[in-house]
Amino acid sequence: MKPTSMYLAPVLLLCLAFVVHLPGRRKWRIPVVRSGYAVLLIGAVTLFHAQPPVIAEVNAFTGTANFSAPLVYALNTAFSGAVLGLVINWRGGDPVRAHRVWLHCVSVYSACAVLIVVLFVLGDAPVERLTDFDSYYANTPYIREMILLYLAAHSFAMITMLRLCVSWQREVSGMLRAGLLLVVIGAFLDIVGFQATKYISVVARWAGHDLDFLSTSVAPVAVSVAGLFVALGFIVPRASGQWEALIDHRALGVLWAAVRHVTPPLQPASPWWQLPAERLACRQTAIHDALLRLHPHFSEEVLGRARACALAEGRGPREAETLAEAAVVRDALASHAAELAPTNAAGTCELRATRESVYALVSLSRSLSHDFADPSLHTPAQSPSQA
């Protein structure tokens, strides 16, 4: 695999993870959301600038041999600080204390990034090295300390994240657990495949040996694969949630088609580019508004008769309740269309689907196509004035 394509794949995947996690304006205020974005964005920028062709271009543009070294190391340190910031916000606890610890983390890692630049200026690295800077200058005063500083800062952050993800993985399930497992694999590959090989190649130079291949051949592959796993760890839970939201949004189509004429929309239709979860939230809100408008026409009598009819057909209690609520909605729609007097003015008839999660609404939507009860359930009774 060519160096450019090797780094480009995780860069693109990290950018994709960044895009699929784009939150609404309100969610930007949530610290863990901002921290996650910092990890993805800074990680992508770091890997992009670590590509040998980009390193050569930056060096040529600045006119300074190895200018990219402190740049990439400082970016890597910023990424490590972002990882620790994510860990701090993941752990939760007292918001004031978490913010104080986060500020301390930002201060320390910012100081490390500045110190990396200072050490590079104090050192002497006149020979351009695109792939083996770490091992080539392992014995050079100040440059040696710069290399160890960025590696130590990165190691501390990744080991901390690995420990948290391993412990947290026992407490979650489903696609979130799968995403955490991918992040764990990525962090482990980074520690073992990238950091360990860098340390070994540097120490080997100190001892007078040449293990540069670990730094030039093994470490780049390991960090690229690690980046892929970390990006997938962020993408999988989000993509899974969006896919489920898309399915639920489509499943609510029957219910929405039935009630959409009851009340005018309070907001414009969802744009095509809106994520499924946001489209689902808008549709839920619109359906709840319509059901609220129909609430005065909900009939306790229709609910009881439809439930009994469903149970007589051998339906389970929960399914019978959903089918009965579908009958109530159909009856209320007919009463509303006929402009009949409300039968539920006291508000005694409530639907479970309006109180529970989206899954109850989805079940109600699917049940609207089941016409199990006798036709009289869907024919509104005449008002006294029509009798």
C-alpha cells in the first residue's frame, strides 16, 4: 500500500464520522459532543499532515528542513489532549469539577505542544527525513526530548481511553457496545503497533542498533489501521441509529398520511438533506399535534369493544391494545371529518401510543392497516341533532 493511500483511508473515514455526527445547534453546547468532534477533526488533520508527500510539501513551502516534524507532533499532541477531553466528559460526574479537570488537561497539553516547538528550535535537524525522523534524530539533543515528549503525551491519552472504553463496554449493549469494541481495537493497535514500535526504534538507536523498519514500515500501517477502527467505532452506533430512525420514519408514514390533514403543519417539511433522526423527530411532533387535536373525539366505548374483539381473535394483550387504539384513531378521524360533537371532553380516553416511545407510535401506525373489528366501530354515532 502506498503511503498516501495508507493514510488517506483513515483520513476520509474520520471525516465521514465527523459528518455523520453533525448535531443540531443545541447539541453543540454538550461538552461530550464537542469533545467527540475535536477527536475526529484533529485526528483527520493529524493523519493528513503525517503523509510523506504532505510533509515534503510543507517543508518546501516553509523553506525549513523538517518543519513538518514539530507541526505533526504538535497536532498529535492536540489530538491526545482531545482524547483526554473526551474521556473526561464521557466519565461524567460533577459538571463543575469535570470542566475544571478539562481546563487543566487543555493547559497541560497546550504547554506540551508549545514545548515541542521550542525544543525543535533549540535542536539541530538539518537533514530532511520524511519517514524516519524519530529514529534518525533519536540521539540529537533537544530533538530527542521533543520526540519523547510527544510519544509520552500520546501514550498517556490512549492508555487512559483504552481503560475507560474497556470498563464502559461492560455497561452498554447493542451497537454502542460494538462501536466501543472498535474503538478499543483501534486504541490497542495504536499503543502496540504505533507507540511501542516508535519507542523500540528510538531505544535501539540509543543502544547503537538499527531497527528503523519498525518506525518506517510497521508504525505507519498500525496507526492507519488504528485510525480506521476508531473512525468505525464512531460511525457504527450513529449509522445504526440513523438506519433505525429511517425505518421508523417510513413506518410512521401510514399514521401520518391518516392524520396530516387534521392540523396544519407548524413547521415546513423536512429538507431532503436532513438526517433520518431529525426527520423522525419532526414527524413524531406533527403526529402528536394531530392526535392532540383528535383527542376530544377518542371514544372509550370504541376502545373497549375493539380490545374485546381483538382478544376474541386470539391476539395478545399488547397487540390487542394497539389494534384497539388504531380503531379509536379511525373512529376519531371519522368523527372529526363529520364535525360531530366531542365524546371525550373529560379526557378520560388516553392512548398508550401518545405516552410512550416512538415504538408505540410505530405499532399504532402499522395497526391502522388491520381492519379486524366490525364496521360499526368505524362509523361515528349520530349526534342528537342528526338523529
